[in-house]
Amino acid sequence: MSVDEDDAGRPLSGIQVVELSSSLAGPYLGMCLGDLGAEVIKVENPSGGDMTRQWSPPEVAGESAYFLSTNRNKRSVGLDLQTEAGRELLLRLVERADVVIDNFRPDSTLHRLLSYEVLSQRNSRLVMVHLSAFGETGPWRDRPGYDLIAQAAAGLMSVTGEPDGVPVRAGFSIADLSAGMFGLAGVLAALVERSRTQRGRYITTSLFEAQLGLHVNLAMNLFLSGDVPQPLGTAHPNLSPYQVFSASDGYLVIAAGNDRLYQRLCAAIERPELAQDARFRTNRDRVTHRGELVKILEDVLVYNTVDHWCAVLEGSGVPVSPLLNISDVYAHAHTEALGMVRSVEHIAGPIPQVASPLSLDGKRLTPRSAPPTLGQHTTAVLSELGVDSDAQAALRASGTIR
């Protein structure tokens, strides 16, 4: 892939990535590296490719929305890694790579045949990140897992939902996405270190470990108090009032995260006496008497609209927001002003993408190329490796490449 003027201004321009992963955590990590300028070659099984290609509806031109959401800025090579010829071609890709991403199951043959020990013998500068469900050690090491399994196993579902309600999955795949983000941090740190040492690194994280890494205050609450965290709906275990409230025509969120903001809230809703009420004077008091305070606030807020209360509280400097649905968010003027939705040209025509949340020097990192069709770039990539057309034809006939 040639480096154009836009790519040259991205921090990872010139970095070569080989992605050997499917589903969400690894592809999301690969997409983030691509957004930052890396060249990402996605190696897929010729028979079906990344499993998310089939996770539909909805879909466009036979490609699922799920796959299209996490695979831009990549080239796809259809390569059967179960064959010796396929693995040898992969090793030739690895020799010129900076980063390899994989999510092979720890008990799988490919995890053994394409381990860091094997790949680093061909490239000592290689940074490899291995993503799994439960990590490299421990009794759950070889267990398969998806995001839902990780949310259950790592405790997230036990604190999500209403008190006394059924456990609830988080609305998006936070276990997968956080594993991808922690993996991204590890890759970037390893690349910085390699600039000094000229040596690569083997990085591991998992959906399970990433969830524990996000527990932060929940874990510390348990460590210090011994009390097992419980679901609180939209409320916060350490702050009050900090949750959803009902207005006359919908819902809003109020986040009075300190005593000063709570006092402003009381004045704004014309209940200044609540600021001096001994039950609610400090945050400690308000957490202790959360139920009583919430009932009082709800009795006030329900008599006017969401727009009214948002205007009143914003005017008083109290953090507040209407509860928007996903459609509302992408239709909102603020989202438009940030330039968070961009289009790329796919075989089916222009398709929208949620752009990177990063801006560099005030410029949004925009998508560079559409998510590839399965094996779309096999010929080009193998030609770059010096595999001539006759050899490619033989590999294609044997089913090694697509």
C-alpha cells in the first residue's frame, strides 16, 4: 500500500501490521492502528473469513454491518493457515511486519504453530499481541468465550441493571472493546520501547483481564469495606445524586458530583432548604440517605419537562443531559460539529463510518479505505512478497489462497 500525503501525517505511517484475528477485540485494535496510519493486512481463512462477516442482519452487498464497523483501513488476504504453504507465506509477511495481532484459542494448534517464539525467530523486532477470553494462565485458560461470557464471568453483569432485577448485559461489547484498547496501549508502548532497544515484545491481555482492569472503584470498595457491589440501576455507589431522573415527558441525567454542585442543584430547583438538610449536607450523607433524596428530587422534577430542567440546570452550572437514544446522538448538531461520521467508498457505494475519536493538531483522524471484501488484496500482497502469477495460480488451485 502506497503512503499518500494524508497517511504521511499519521503517527504510525510506515508501521506494518498483520492481523490474525476475528470477531471484535482484535479487529478493533487493528482498525485503531490503521486509523493512526499503520498498514494493516488482515489474514483470513479463505472459507468464510472473519466470522463477523456473517453476523447479520443488517448487511450491505452481503457484508454485515458488524464486520463493516471494525475493519476499515485494512487489506484482506485469504490464506489457509492450516496448510504448511499458507503458514510459510504468513511467515514471509511476518518478516517485514512490525506488529502481529492474534486471538487464537490458547489450546489451538495455530496458537502453538504461530506462537511468538516461532514468529520472533523470523523477526526479532516483532511486537505481537495475543488476545484471548481468559488469559494465558489459570484454570480458565483454555475456555472459549465471547463478550457476554466475559461480562458474566468478570462480574460486570452482577452490577448492571436494577436492584432486585435480573442481571443485564451492558448495551455494547465492553469486554471485547476494552481488551482491544488495552492491547492498543500495549502495542504503542512496545513500539516506543523498540525504538530504543530494537527488540520486540509479546503482549497478552484478555476479555476477562480487561474487565478487571476497569473495575477500579468497584474493586476498591470491595477491598476496603468487604461489601459486595450490587446493581444500582443508573445510580453511582459513591456519589449522590448521580443518576437518571424522570421528568414529565422523558428522562434526564443529573450528576451532582460534589457538595458545591449539589447546593447549586437545590437552588436551581427552588428547594434551597435541601442543601442544609442534615440528611443530605455532605456526599457521605447523601449516599447514606440516597433513597430519601431521590424520592424528593423525583417529586420535584416530574412536574416539568426534560428541556426545561436541562436549561435550568445548565444555567446553574449543574452537569445534566437528556437521555438520548443512538439515533438522537447521530442526528445531533454536536456530533455533526465534531465530524464523527465519515463515509468511505465500498463496492456497494458510500458507507458511513464512526470516525476515530482522536484528533491530531485539531484534525480528525478520518477513515482511509473501506472494509475489504474477503481476499480482495491477496494477489497484490503476494505479488509484493515476490510470489509470481504462476505460483499464485497453483496456490489458488490448491485452496491455500483466495
